[in-house]
Amino acid sequence: MSFRPIAVNGQALAGGRLPAVCAPLVAPTLPQLQAEARQVAGKKPDLIEWRVDFFQALADTGAVLAAASALRAAAGGIPILFTRRSQREGGQPIALSEPAVVALYEAVCAAGVVDLVDFEMDNDAADLQRVRAAARSAGIGVVLSFHDFERTPAAQVLAARFAQAGELGADVAKLAVMPTSMEDVHVLLGATLHASRMLDIPVISMAMGPLGAVSRLCGGAFGSALTFAVGAAASAPGQMPIEDVRTGIALLARAQGAGS
């Protein structure tokens, strides 16, 4: 079965292998961020996510752009995903208005210091349009995301969310949910498989927390193009060390190959 990998600058992440592995950066200051980036880059993830809502100087656009440039240098060619996760979807509280957040995204895109941006699909429609336009102008991919840290919505709701991302012009659709049972994990993986067959863009999905750990290893078999793993520090519940994730993915891939 052929699934869609995430492309950055015309190249498929991880050579097209699913799932590619992304490691987050969550350090609060520039010196700590640079050290974290060097540590994470040394483990050679396929993608690095800068969770800028953890960054103390978030309100200073110049400081954010300087930090992004420093990250670019520290990453050693590994593509960078820029993410401000809102508090309502599990992010850190920030002293920045939504219009200022959108302006920051526009500045980051215009500076060309990242390769992908993540923006939540439940944001204001006009804000989403501005971010999408800024990213398009700069040749930067847009991940439109939805997170539910309390539950796993029904399969029909998950399907609608994946479809919504496509309708809103996403280059990649991402869903992260919290399971309360293994049945929830099954629902999430089934919705991922369905979306990966129905949409013409790559999809990312994960069930969070301990119950959802299996989804971070086997999601690629259901069409999820990316999984998140800890390079230095976690950004969400259930993330595992990058070494363990790589081992699990390789074992599964080898078993699937042997059975083909």
C-alpha cells in the first residue's frame, strides 16, 4: 500500500519512509535552545519541531527570528517545523494576542527560517488564511492540526477533521487525541487509514499518553506520515525516546517486509 510522505523543499522526509521521526525543542531561552538543538540534531531526527510557545522571548519578533536562524545553523540541515501550540490545545500560556501570533507567523515565513509551520484548524478563519498565504508566498508547507487532550472523538468526527484540514488548504493534516481505552486507539488508527486513502495530502495522527504509545510506533502502517519522539525533552504525553521509536519502527518494517 502506498501512503503519502511529507515533502520539504521537494524532498520526501526520511526518503519517503513512514513514519518519519520528529523531535521537539522546548527550551525557554536562546542559549538553552541552541544546546537543546545541538543535542537533538546529534540524534538525527528527520524533522525538528520548535515549540515556540515555550520560548520566553516569544513577544519579541526579532528575538524569535534570531533564534530561528540559530536553530537553522544548529540543526545541520535537518528541516524545522515552527509551532505555536495554543493553550486550549495543550500549549503553554503566552502573553501574546492572536493577531500578534499571526503577525509572528507571517514574519517567520517571510524570513524563510523554517521549512514547515503548524497552525490549528480551529483558529479564526481569517487568521488561518493569512498564515496560509504567508507560507505559500515563502514556499513553506502548512500543517493544519487539531488536538484533544481529554478524549478521542468518534470515528466520524475524526474523519471530518481530517477532511476539514484538506478543505482549508493544508499541505499536511494532523490529529492528536487522548484515548481512554484501547478501543479509542483502534478508532484513531482506523480513521488515519481511511483519511490516508481518501485525502490527497499526507496525514499525521497519534493517540497520546501511555495507552496511545503503540500508535507512535505503528502509525506509519496506517498511513501516518510522522511520529514525534523525545530527543531531549517531551512536548506531549506519551512521547518516547527517539532511539526506542526508531528501533520499534525498524522492527515493524522488517517484520512487514519479511511477510510480504
